[in-house]
Amino acid sequence: MLEIENVMETLIGLSEEKYGSLEKIYEFTKEQTTAIDDENIELLNDFIDKKQIEINSIKALDIKFEKIVDDIKVVYGIKELKELNVCTEEVKRIQYIVDMIMKKVKQIHDIELKNSESLSKKKNAVESKIKDLKKGKKVVSNYGYNNLQNPVYFDKNR
């Protein structure tokens, strides 16, 4: 029984570590909003890099977590962790942390959607300005060039 309790504590630790990484991603995502508003692409890229480090960490944690859970399922002949008849308090704690993780993921997702929309609007505005500049440049260059090619002189003596 002691071994399963240690295993469950390991699962709790992995879950808490994942939640901590998600908290960091959440903060980076909020900071990305400011970087987008300030049109600071360099800072935006820094936050993307920092988030990727945390995502890689989460992937490693998930692999460890899933392996342990799969082993528990095989040993105890269960399909889900909540079916486990031992360490019920630990199972409840894991489920609670998993619920917190899911809520945090949703919060991150919601901010990511807003950031994506904001970035898309800014991109479209810049593209529109570039298009207008190209049109204006073409009009100005054609107007000025034609006038220099065909000068018009007025005869004041007549």
C-alpha cells in the first residue's frame, strides 16, 4: 500500500508542476497582449520562445504522468484512475488539480484567441497602408513623370 501512495504523490507532484508551468504560460500570454498592443514584435517573439520552453516541459511531464497512470491501470485492472479503490484522497486531489489545469488551459486559450484577432487586425491594417502607399506612389510617379516629359509653354506675346 505504501508504494501506491508514493506513486500517487508522484502523480500529484507532476500535476502541480504542470499547473505551475501553465501559470507561467498564462502570464506570458497576458504579456503578449501588451506587446501586441504596443506593436513590439521583438518582445512578442521573446514571450513565444518562453512559452515554448514551458510547453516542452509540460509535454515531458505529461509523458511521465501518462506512463504512471497506464501502469496503475494495468496493475489494478481499471480503465480510469477514479476507479481506484485505494488512495481515494490522493485520487480526489489529482482530479482537483486536473480540473484546475483544464480551467487554466481555457483561460490561456481565450487570451490566445483575443491576441490572434488583435494581431490579425493589425496585420490587415498594415497591409492596407502598404497597398495605399503603393497606389499613392504610383499616382505621384506617373503624374510627375508625364509632366517632365511633355512640358507645356505659354506664349505671353499673343
